Amino acid sequence: EVQLVESGGGLVQPGGSLRLSCSASGFSFSFYGMHWVRQAPGKGLEYVSGISSNGRSTYYADSVKGRFTISRDNSKNTLYLQMSSLRPEDTAVYYCVKGSPYYGLDFWGQGTTVTVSS
Amino acid sequence: EIVLTQSPGTLSLSPGERATLSCRASQSVSSSSLAWYQQKPGQAPRLLIYGTSGRATGIPDRFSGSGSGTDFTLTISRLEPEDFAVYYCQQYGSSPYTFGQGTKLEIK
């Protein structure tokens, strides 16, 4: 059974930093691209970032480019999102998502909440 | 990036009726790279349809997808009470991936 468990969310002041982690199990983590998708309170889904299976290719939404960094450790089956220069508009539930070139975003974690507020 | 526009924003229907949800792209999307997701309150989204018309594992056959180019459709043939939720289309053929803004399917 595929499991994706996010951690690292919390309350942070504007301009601060936070690192999210996603622990994956139940599939061959190193074979698949992985992604972060967020959802602000009462809003729709927003694609944040993605990383290829070997970590060599990364992708970012314009809204986070230059502030967020996605990475992965295939030896630990873990995905990361380093977030810096955080803004109130980054407040959201952040989902870790398994990618598939065939199926799209086929498995989602339950999400971790990030709140940016003073 | 590819912009996806969903319509209508809200759809009010009764159980047993047919629902038709639309997703229009700002540029052509490969049919193999268009997906639909369902999200219920307090839950993570769930993959419904991949590659325009493929049903994900466990998805009932009342859900179907169609379309090509810039116009795609999700159809629910006969609504069940558990189908009332928010639906998102998404393209995964071009990075960064993008989502539509969602269609809320509510009980009339």
C-alpha cells in the first residue's frame, strides 16, 4: 500500500523558513517523480514544485520560484521542500504527491499545514 | 504555462441526474496528460481519471472522461450522494503542471 506522510508544517513568521518532509513507503520511491501541491484555506489546488526520479530535474510554480527548493533522498525514501522568505499567501495545506507519467498525480498524502503569520 | 479554466464554477443537481463538467486549456494538451481529481471536505484529492478517459483503480464506471486538444469533459452519468464534491482538472504533459480552479458539485 502506498503511503505518503508529510511533516514539518507549523506556524512561522513572514520572512521565515520551514522545511517540509514527506516519508514514502509501499512503492519503489527512486523510480518516480514526486511533487508538492498546496491548497490555501477555502481555495483550489495549486501546483508548487516537482522533482524527477533521480533528482536532476526540478520544476517550480512562478509563485515560489527562487524561494522554495525541492529535493529528495532516495536512500531514505524521503521528499523535501525547503521554504524560505515565506509570505502570508504561502499559508496552505501542503500535499506530497507521487507522480506517474501515465497516471498523473496518483497518490496523495494527507497534507501538512503551514501558517505564515506574525 | 498552460492555464486550465473549468466551468461551471458551481453545478447544482439532484441524485440520479447527469453531470457534465468542462475544462478548457489555453493551449493544446496531450490527451495522454489530462487528469481529473475529486476532493471532499477535509480530505486529500483523489485521482479519478487519467489520460483523458482512463478510470483510476476503484473508480465506478458512472465516471467518464472525454475530449482532446483544448476541450475536455468529465461526465457523471447518474449522480450518487457520495459524488457531491469539488472536481479539478489537471494537465501533466507540460511543466509546471497546472490545475483548473475547480467545479463544486452541490446537491440541489
